[in-house]
Amino acid sequence: MGEVDPAFVQDIQHRPKLATIEAEGIPLINLNSVLNSADAVSEASLVSDVGDACKKWGFFQVINHGVPLEKREKLEKAAKDFFDQPLEEKVKIRRDEMRVSGYYDSEHTKNVRDWKEVFDFTVQNPTIVPASTRPDNKQVAEWHNQWPEYPPQLREACEEYAGEVEKLSFKLMELIALSLGLPADSFNGFFKDQTSFVRLNHYPPCPAPELALGVGRHKDAGGLTVLAQDDVGGLEVKRKSDGEWIRVKPTPNAFIINVGDIIQVWSNERYESVEHRVMVNSEKERFSIPFFFNPAHYTMIKPLEELTREENPARYRPYNWGNFLVTRKGSNFKKLDVENIQIYHFRISESELANRLEKAESVA
Ligand code: OGA
Ligand code: NI
């Protein structure tokens, strides 16, 4: 990517601090008991650990998660071989507005270019989505994956890995449901025709790591993210207690889990999706692989009825996930004049909530 083009330069207030805080990190949770079941007591403590982590951080790491290490290593190797190729090879499967899967090196987060290149594929192939961003248009379209010629084993590595991480994602959603006091399978139905996708991220060394970011600050828009990061490190999470950026220390063979915007809405803000960003460095390239676990396109996202009460009314108006997703995908291609679509566009204002509460009280 050569010199640091001004398109990559962050505004002063968003530039990373090179001296990072490694402080008390995000919680580390051992999933062993859920996999080898039978042990009801430790399962209860696991559920409460997951709930505490979601509440306090919106992020945690898991070990003994059941995803075979060799599947992850096979994909990491194939990803490196793919990105090691010259640009003219990679752009043969370039993403565009019609084909959202494939190679891409100019994503902007909050209108600043990210110092990275990516390869995206969807977990269902094809993935069914709305044909247009307009909610009144009921037509659907299919997203098809694009696979490179080289390395030939990339496709198989991607598909096997996605299958394993999908199983883990369902388990995690069960733990999250239990932690909210709901039946374990409460969320399963939403993911039947999932729109999940996996991204292979490559962050090349950057000559100006104090000016640019691998990914600018953002929240993940979907349900849950399961991230594999290598041993280089660079992911930073905004600590809820004081707004400090905290570096997530790499743990070998762990996954980093974070709550996305959809869980924030489903849980009526019992859990919140948390801002994070990626620092780059001038010496080492870094690889990471997020799995974005997303519901079916036709899902109307709204607070679960079990989690709202008269005194705690729904804080969001329902929105259609497919329309949200295609609006986002379309807008990632360009610098926008307006802000990207965000869940707070569906947030019911505090004054409106207070109004509703008052009405409910006067009726009671
Ligand atoms: C993302 C993301 C983190 C990382 O792609 O949404 O937050 O460490 N990635 O690559
Ligand atoms: Ni993210």
C-alpha cells in the first residue's frame, strides 16, 4: 500500500496511543464444562461468567471451545498464501456492489480508509438477502461466493472452519440466552437462514502506525462475533467503565467473542455492543479472522418480549435485518456524505420512553 495516503490518516482525537494499556484484560472463560456437559454446577457458573462478561465488557475470550486447532491453522496458512500474492492476482476476485464476497483493500470505517486488505465469504452459499435497500421491495437476491484459483485449498479450509465456528456460535448464543434468564434455544430460530460471513483480514506493516488504524473504531452490527487473532496483537476494546482503549492480549488458540448490535437490541440493552478498533505497527504484518454470526435476512430485530415490561419498555422500534445489511454493504464501498445506517436510528428517545412510562403509570 506504499506511502501513507491522507485517506488513511485519522483525526487527532482518534489516533492510537503507541503506549498501550494492557491492564486487567477482558475475561477469559473456559468452555470445557459446556462441551463435556453433565456437570450442572459448573454450567451455572459458566452462564453467570458469560453474563457478567457481556455486561461489564461486551467482550470475552474463550478457551477449550471445541474448534479443532488444525482447522484454524489450515485456514491461517491458506489466508497467508492468498494475501502473499501480487495485487493483480488478488483483484481477479475483487468485491464490488454486485458481488459482496471476495477481495477488497479499500474499506473505509467512519470515512477514513483502513490499513488492511480482506477476503470475505458467506457461510451459506448462496446467501439470500433483499434485492434492494428499500423495505417496501420484497424481492430477494442471492449472494454467491468467489474463490481464488490460488491457493487451491482455500475454499475447503474456509468452509470447514466456518462449519466449526458456527457450532461454537450456537453454543455461545445458548449461554447468552441462559444468562438472560431465557430458555437455551431462544435465539436458535433466528439463525436458520443465516446471513453470517467470515472475513480474512491482513494488516500489512504500516510506516505510520501513529496516524492510521487497521480498522477504525466501530461496533459490529450483527449478532455475535467470534474472532481468531494471531500472536501479533493490535485489537483494542473501549473499556465501558472509563472509555480507555484496552489492548486484547493474544491468547494462543483462544477466540475473542463480542456482543454485536443485534444482541444489544434483543436484550433491550441489558448487554451493549462495545466499540473496538485495530492498531497496526511498522514491523509486523498481522492476520485475523472474524466470524460474524448474523440472523436470516427476514428477521425483524426488536427487544425480546420476555425482556421488556411495562416499567422497562422496548427501547427500539423493529427493523428489518436484511435491509440493514444490504444498506451497510452498499455503503462500505465509498466515502459517504452522510453517516452509515446505525441502530440508534431505531432507538426510541429517552423523552418518548419517559412519556410511555408516565402513560402506563396513570393507567395503572
Ligand atoms: C472487524 C474487527 C478486529 C481484528 O473486522 O470487525 O473488529 O482484530 N476486527 O481484526
Ligand atoms: Ni469489529
